[in-house]
Amino acid sequence: MGVDRAYVSGLEIGTRNPTAVTLWHISLALQVPIAELLVEHGEPIDAPLPRKRASKKSSHEA
């Protein structure tokens, strides 16, 4: 597929978001229609919460 194992691991655990091209490559490697990758099956998994951006402190807040 041409991607790092750590990247694939991040996709599996939900910490990375694949591009459309990456989804296409995965569907080819697994020999399944790309739509199959976008359908939820079974019980929902606990996805990590989105990270909040760190706020920038202004110079007078130090």
C-alpha cells in the first residue's frame, strides 16, 4: 500500500484520518468496494475525543 505501519495503526484506532486516495488504496489491498470501508458494522467503538487546540496566551496574560 505504500504507507507506514504506524499510520495504518493510527487509522485502525481512530487517531488518524485517511485521505480519499488512502481509502482507495486500502480498498484495493483488501479487495472490497471503497463504500464498504465507510459503513459502520456492529457495535460502535469508543473513539478518542477530538483534541482541543492550545490557546495562545497574549503577552499581558503571563
